[in-house]
Amino acid sequence: MNTVTRDSLSVTPKKFDRFGDSHYLRIDSGEALRQVLALPEAQWFASNAPLDGFRADGQFLQYLNENRDGRLRPQEIKSAIRWLLGILGPLGDEAVGSRVLRFASIKKDSEGGRSVLRAAEKVLVFLGKEDQSQVDLNDVTRVRKMAENDGLGRAGWVDCRVECSEPCRRLIQEVVETVARTKGSLCEDDLDQFLGQCRLLDEWEYERESARAEECLPFGDETSELFSLYRGLYDRIEAFYSLCQLARISPRIKALVNAESGERDRESRLPNLGDLEEVNALASTVPMASINSDGVLKFNGPLNPADRERLQQFRQRIVIPVCGDGTQSLKRDQWERIKVRFAVYSEWVLRRPVVQIDSVDADARRRYVRTSSSAVSELQRLFAESRENVIQLENVRLLEKTILYQAHLLAFANNFVSCPDLYSPAGRALFEMGTMILDGREFTFCVRVPDRDRHIRRCQGEYMFIIYAAISDVEGNVEYEIAAPVTSGFRGHLREGQWGVFHDSSGKEHNAQITQLLESPISLGEGLMAPFRRLTRAAIHRLDLISLEAEQGMRRCLSDEVPARGQPAGDDRGRRFSPGFLASGGLAAAALGTAGAYMAQTLAQTDLPRLFWSAVLIVSLLILPWVLTTALRLRNRDLRCLLEGASWGINLRMRLTPTLARTFTRQRRI
């Protein structure tokens, strides 16, 4: 049944097809695809759907899902349609669904159309097909992947393997080894950070060069080396003079410091004097020389072995040049003179910026910031080329997006806006996973189930018999789980744990095993038989109880047997039944005879046809409510629950008609 309506926003009348109890927009042309924009979203088949619920081109779905959240909404479909109509002219029947983009169909008067056309021409030039007037999707995808594999996917990034001069390659290596965030490539921010640290170090070094030599370099070119020696002994010498000052205040401190370690703290554990590490650790805690009240560091006196060599170098290279030849000791005022001598240089050293480029040669650093470095200029040119390449790559992606939309958007709209393929015996909707074969039947409506418990909660109360099955590969690895409704026939031998075969949409064969069943009457015949099955089960249960009681009574009677006269006890021969058993047997026979006679007399006096039709009427009156209830439940079965349980949002009702019921569950007969 087709109905025609007219929307104020659309000149061409919309055509609707009726499937079940719902009307769906007929989307069979480019003009019908345009009409989707004017269709109220409440009349769409779906209002929300998970991205992984569709069997569609993965790259197409990525372009379609603008929000990158794994779910599709009507606004994204509308945006894709508007974008495609803004790039291409009227979508003819030959263009819709095609994987080939003809240049004649591109809008030359739009910026997007011109970008796509330029990208198509460059792709053909790159492939040596510049004489063609159309471009194939496979060629565009191949060029896009080649560009991404060459590291052209990010603007302002340069791969370490890029072709360049040797100075530029050294610069790239230095940047990557010092400040780069990744080891295989670098960006413009990395280069800016590297050059910024080079400038900081250069300014710091220039400050020393511009200062007076006698203040900043008290020992000339050896100042840096001697300062390292000075700083290495600074804390130890300061500690020595502090202890000497304490010794003047309290002689007890002097005795305590100069005493043997065992006398210092008799309760402390003595070090293992045969262990070199413990001996060295002990030496680092002992003053560098004997503490005295005069506060004089005597170089010719007893010295700590850990400091002796450095102290002798300190005397020869620093103390003697500052204090004069023949100096055998260092007084506190002489130490202060040495500190003043190093004060300016020490202050300059402490202002050294904290950088990551200490390993870079100083001359190379100066060339990068003091002169017009060819290596820096070349690397900056590579960054500019990278930005241009990314622009070109983005245009290639726009070209690929255009062809993918042209090829798949109309079919996708017929699975999101409308859903004609679901109701067609020869068609398959994009959200159908394949066909499962179990118990001699084919179950064709199989949807992917990400969460079985949530799916069951949604489907309970919908009067659908649903099979949940795990789909696994030949090695037994479970790939995903599906739900399939049993829509016609009887339950048969379906049970949990049963194995079957699953053919996915591409024709690949998988293993299928039932994990759970959600049971409900499948057909009217099965619904009619349900009360009789329950009565049969109840009758069998009652007969089992009666049989059990009779068996127990028989055993009690047999337990009353006594040995025959003259027969010894324990001998089974010649046993006779007890009077109680005989009495009970006689009573039972009498009761059966009486009951049989009564039934024969009653039947002889009864009108049998009347009795038969009375029984039929009584049974009909008893089962009529159940028949009506079952029929209404079967008629109102709604397939929405299978999709909504898989996180879909469905607007329209999907009533299960008898034709659909036979389509979704097929019994193959010879």
C-alpha cells in the first residue's frame, strides 16, 4: 500500500511504503535522499544507533560519525546529505551507489566542489592517469593510505627519515634526542623549544664573556675546572671550620669529634672494617682533618683518606696562587679570600638555565642562534611542506569522503531513515549479521548483542522466543554474540548448549552455540497445545504419585510373609502370603469389579453423542480465553525489542506479520 503526502518544504511529493503497521519513506533516488532533510525525525525508523551495529564500510562510518562517539543520530545523517548535495550536482540514478566519481557531476561553483576536483586531478596525476575524467574509490583510498604511511597525516611534523642535507639531518637528530616528545618525528614546537634553550645558554655564556675577566674568570681558562674542585670541597671545608668553632666554645665537642668511633657511641654498631663500602661510608662521615681550637686546616697533618688527594690539588692549584707559596695550612680568613675570589663566577654559574640540550656541541648551538643557519632554514622549509602536504591529504580525504557518500549514503539511509530491506525476503538490512542454522531451520534475522543481560531485560514481556548464541571461529575463539527470534513453527529440540552453523553477511562460516533461550509461544498451534501440555505433565505427575503409593503398599504387604508349616526360617521355598495381603488383594479385586459394573451401567443409560459434545463444549469454553490471549500476543509481537536491547533507539513499530514470521524462520523441505 502506497500513500502520497506533500510537505511544505519539498516540491516533489514524498512516497511512503507500508510495512507492517508503519509507513516508511521510499528512498530510491537522489531526489528522495534530498527529501530526507524535510522528513520529521519522529517519522524516521531509528533515532539513535550504535556504530558497530551496521555492516558497512568502516571508513564510511568514520566519516559519518562526526562526533566520534560510536553512535549515529539523525543530525549526522542530515549533515552528510547536505554536504554531499553541496559537493555534487543532482544525483542521477547512474551516480547513486557508484564507486566512481565523474568530474562532470562535481559542482564547480562551490569551494568544496573545487577542492574535491583539485584533489581528484592530483590523484590522477600521481597515478599517471591524468587523461581520465573520473576517479575510482580504490585509487583514492590507495593514495590516502600511502600518504598516511609516509607520515603526512599531521600538519607541522617531520619524520626523522625525511630526505635532507647532512647538517639538517644532524639538527633533526639533536632535536629528537633532546627535547622532542616522540623519537620518530618532531614538530615545530620541538624546534622552537630547542632553539629557545640554545638562546638561553648563549645569552648566559655571553654574559660571562662581556664581564671583566679578572672578576668572572679569576683563574683564566682553568676557572671552570678549578671551580669544580672548589665546589666539591666547599661543604666539607665549611663543616670543618664550623666544628673548629664549636671546639673553641666547648672542648667536649673537640674530644667527642676526635675520639675513636667506638668511644663516640658505645651502643652503636661498629662497621665491618673488612668491607670497603662500609669503610668508605665511614670515611665520608669523619671530618677531613683533626678538629682544633685554632681553626686551621693543616695540609701537612693527618687528613681523611677520602679527601687527601683533592685537598692536595686544592692547595697546589688554588690556595698557593691566592695565599702565596709555602702555605702549609689554611686559616679561616684565607678561606674567605678564596670564596671572594670565586664569588662572581659562582654567582654566574648558579644562574645557568636548566636545559635539556647539554649534550649539544657549543659551537653548533652558537651557529643555530647567532648566524643564519642553513640547517634551521631547511628544517623550517620541511615543516612548511608538511603543512602543505596535510592540506593536500585533507583534500584527498574529502575526495574519498565524497565517493563513499555517493556509494553508500542512499543504502545507509534505507537502514536508518527507512527499513525496506528488513521486510524483503530477498534483501538484508545492514544491521542483520547473517543466517544461523539450528535444528533443521534457518534463522535469518540475527542482530549483534553487546550485552546479553541488558538485551534480555528489554525483551522480557514481549512474547518473543529468542535464541542467544555465541559466534566463534574455527579455533573456538568467541567473536561476538547474536540474538535471533524464532518466529514460526514449534520449539522443536532447541536447547542451551546446542551447536549449529552461522553464515555471516560475507558468506564466511562460523560456529554457533546457544548460550541462552528466552522462551515464549512461537505459533498459535504451540500456544493451543501449551495448556494441554501442562495438564499432561500434571496428570503424569499425579499418576507417578499414585504408582509410588501403590508400590509402597505392596512392599508393606510383602513384608508380612511367614514361612510355610514345617519349613525352616530363612528358607524361601514354600513361602505363602500373609492373610493381610490376601485380604487386601481381595478387597482391591472387589473394588475394581464394582467400579467396572457401575461404569458399564452408567454408559448404558447415557446418550453418548450428547456426552461427547458436552465435553467438547466444556473444553472449548475453558481454552477459548487462552486461545484469544495467545492470538493477541502473537499478533502484537514487535521486533523493536531486538534492536532496542542492542542499544538502538527505534521510532516506528516493527510488527511481526505472518509473512515476516515465515521469512525469519525457514524450514527447508525437499
